[in-house]
Amino acid sequence: MTGADKIYPRNLTARADHQVRGNPASTRPESGVDNCYPGLEFDQRNLDKQFFPGLVVEFHRNDGALITGVAATGLPAERGLTAADLPLAVWAVGGRTEAGQSEAAAPTFSCTGLNGLEVWRRVHDLMPGRIALLLGPGPGFSSPGSDPVGGNLNGFRLQNRSLVQRDQAGRVEAAVLVADRARYLDPDGVIDPDAYPPGELTRSLCAPWQFDFRDCGCFYWAASKPDIVTSSDGRFPNLNFQRRDRTSVPPPADQPTMAGRREQELDYPELILDWNVLPVVVNDRESDAVAAPPPVDVPEMTRDEVIEELTYLATVEHALAVEYLFAHLSLDAPMRLPESPDDRTRRIHAAATEVFSIAVDEMRHLRWANEALTLLGAPPSLGRAERIGRSLDRPFALEPLTPEQLAWFIEVERPSQVIGTGVDGMYVRLHTTVDRRPDLFPDRERIVHLLKLIIDEGDDHFHRFTAVQGHLAGLDPADYLREFVEKPADELAVQLQELADQNYTALLTALRLTFALGDAAGGLLIEQSRRAMFNLHETNHVLAARGILPRFALPASVTQPGPPAPAGMVADLAASLRSARDAFAAVGGPGERALVLRQAADHEALVDQMLRLTDEHDLG
């Protein structure tokens, strides 16, 4: 049983639950970014290359859309069209573009004056069902559009009438083709590999990287370079960073028009060959003096030492995640920002949101550390460190986000890139050892990648905690911290604490099974783990709003060594969750019962998935 708000995928592409370790979520079709611009995961314009059965259409042209292929079977072939008739261009296209349109009102789009991508925009809007296509021998951009059929292309579509008109020499003068819009998926719901071979969906993306680098300026979110710089000696401001001329004195000033700027810049081939002539830019000023830092002398570790340290660091990530979650809950901020918040609420909510997002990152670090342990053949590590850090040496503690506690968090996350200093520094020696010793670590590349992700995010956390300081600057801690009572005041509060603890247990149980099974656990269990964390977060927010301390009681049955998650453990979890929900609902009102109903669906879906996996992998 699953939640009423669950969207069920109906094709194999969306249901594929095998996640490749190291690949980001955006590599999966259901999560990939696609706004039809180069540089992203895939380009859906390439799907529409075969929008009409039996034809291949090229849209990436300035003179309109061009037919580049005719299949040996299908309607075009039945009407006598072959590859010998090419090139042909799309002159007009017609069909329904909105669900509410009648068949008689389906529009016809003339391609006159349209480049290929503008034609694609019209094609992309065509709904499934019957469509009509007018082809001719000249470029669509300068074509007569739908005039050869008197502008009545929709009439041909309604009559399901196709024709090919040739001159006395047998050359195509015009062709009207009517058929149902092509499907992109095969009968199993997967993008048809026969129609779209490997590389077809990504062929128009920016490769090599210099294409995107050259074209993405400061007006674009993905820009990775400055547009305007100052010379290295500081004498000449307003220079084009990508300028070709780097010898003239004074250097040529930047141009105010796009055409003028492009004329100054390295073109694509030059940038591919000579990208290294572009200098490092520091504070908007080119630098000739920036060099790579000297190598660090890092004592190597044995394989057993790496496993031991990584096992401990996973418990540190767990401990920090819980400390950050508690600190987040200690802030007097609503779970969701109201529509018209006052300045105090907005600032506290911004701080709370930042801390919560860092806590989520720490849970991801816990996952990455355990993935690295799995690659090393070591058991999962889900315990919670009693002391934080080798050099930091501070006991685990649930504390509100006072200025002192925030300063401690900043110190923990301060980027060190130095052996053993701060949390990220604790990973540096691991990273260096694994990178240097492929003989000891056959999965070196995958492990190094995971460790580098954790190190780099530590720097990000430092800056985000510093931003939290800015959000809370000038506010009295008494004004932004919640007041908590030591003990629950009533039975509702007692049962709410119990439900929160059971959600915590559910999350850890799901993670234990996920880490133990690795790829075999599948993406669905990861998603259920996310739902479990959301339920924990929701319940704890209700607790905190009532002035009750979340306990984050650590379940020994989940964190101690042993089988990953035997069926008996999952069955005990199911019973405990059900008991906690029932007890809470019995003493609560409509709001509490609604919360229980929402979470019950997630709990049962999680338990069903875990029971299925324990049965499939004989963990009972």
C-alpha cells in the first residue's frame, strides 16, 4: 500500500530502479534536466527527428527543417518516396496542438520565414494523433508554405489523404503525407533503441566543453568564466576575457555589441587548441602569477586503516546530521514560510532552511561513506559517533543553535584541505592513500570520487553556516530560539515523541538494508528512505512547535553489527510503527489523525519493500 499522492510510473524507463554508483540522479531519464539547450543531460529535439513515421527530419538548420532520410517501409515509401528524392524540406505541418481543439479547428503552420528550430517548436506542440505534412524541393525558410494546397492542409488530414506530385522528369514538386504522429517508446515503454541508436539523444549537446565555455556569458546561469576583466598589471580595465589578441599594448578594449565581441574572441577551433592561453582571474583581474600549490606530504595508510577510519567517519556524518537537525528544530521558524512574513520570520526561516539543507547533505555523506565501505568489502557503518573528530575531540550533544553552537559548527566545517584538521581534513589522508595505491584499491576511481565529493561539500557547508550567522545577525538568541520543556506535559506529547523515534528507526533500518545490498537494493528503497526522513522531519517539527525536545533515540538493534535487516527486524519495525501511530491517533485530534494517515501509507510502502528485499536475498 502506498500514499494517495504517489505517482506510479507505467513504463520501464521510469520504473528502472537500478542506480549506477557514482552516477548523479540527473543521468536517469526521469530526473534529467532537459530544457532543449546544449550542455545538459539530453536534447529532446532529437526525439522529434522522427515525429512522422518513415521520415528522418533535421531541425538544426538555419534554412528550415530538412528531410534527411526515408525508411524502406511506412507511408512515405508506400507513396513512392525514396532516398533518391532527397533533399526535401518541410513546407507546412498541421495537427491538433491543444486538448480542447476540435479536429476541424486543427491549425496549419507554414514554415515560410522559420529556421529549423522554429519549425521544431511547432512540431513539438503537435499532440498524439493524426498529423499532416507538406514537403517540397526547396528550403522551408523561403518556401510558399501551405499555398500549394490552397492553405487547406487540414482538409487533407481530415480526409486521411496523401499524395506525391512529380514533374515530367519524375522530380517531387510537392508531397502531402498524413499519418498518426510517431511514438517514441517501444511496447515495453522504453525509448525505442532501433529508432534512436546510442548517442542520438545527446548528439547536439556541447562537446567538447569549449563550445559551452565560449558561448555562456554572464547573462546565462551556467557561465563558468568572466566576460570582462582587468589586465594583470591593473592598467587596462574593460577587456574581453576571451580576446584573441594578447600581445598588443594597449590591449583592444571590449566592444559594446555582440558581433564586435565575437570578432575579438577566440573561435571554437582556436579555443579547443589554445584554451590554456586564458589566464586565471582573481577578483576580476587576470593573473600571471597563479600556480598549482606544491604537493602535500601525506603519510599513507594501510587498507585496514582506511576501512577503520572510514567506518568511524560514517558515524561522524550520522552524528553531525542529527546535531544539525536538532539545531534546525531549535529555531523558532515555521516548517513553511508564510506568504507575507515579517522580517524576523523571514530571517529565522532562512537560517533554519540553510541548517536543514546541510543536515540533509550530511545524510548524503553517510550514504557516500557507506558506499565506499561497500566497495572496500567492509560492512555498513550506521552507528552514531559519541565523539566528533580526531583532532576536534568533542562529545556528541544535542544543543540549540546558540551563537556558541553555531561557531562550533563553523569550526567543524571549516575547510582545511590539511591532514586530520576539521571533518573534511579527516578525509584528505584517505583520499590521498586510495588515489596513490590502485594496487590496494581495485575500485580506486569510484572510491576517490566519493571521498572527493565529501571533501568538497565541507567547504560549501562552511560558507553556508557563515551565511546562517548573517541571517541571525542582530537578533537576540532569546528572540529566535524556541523554549523547550524538559518533559512532555501530556500523553499526546509522549506519543508524539514515540512516533518521532519510530520514524528515526524506520529511516536507519531502511539505510542499513540499502547499504548492505548496494545496487541490488534499487532506487525505490532509496526513495522510501527519503520519505522516511521527511516523516521524521514533519513529526519533529510538530514536536518542536509544541515546545518538546526531539529525542533522536538511537535504536541499538539497527546500529549494532549483524545481518543487514532480517525479516524479523522488519516485522518488529512494522509493529512498532503501527503501535506508535495508533497510540498517537487515539489521543490526538483531526490534525494528528491526518498526520498519521499520511505517514501510514509511507510506512507500509517502506515495510513492504524491505520485506520483499529480505525475501529475495534470503536475509530472513
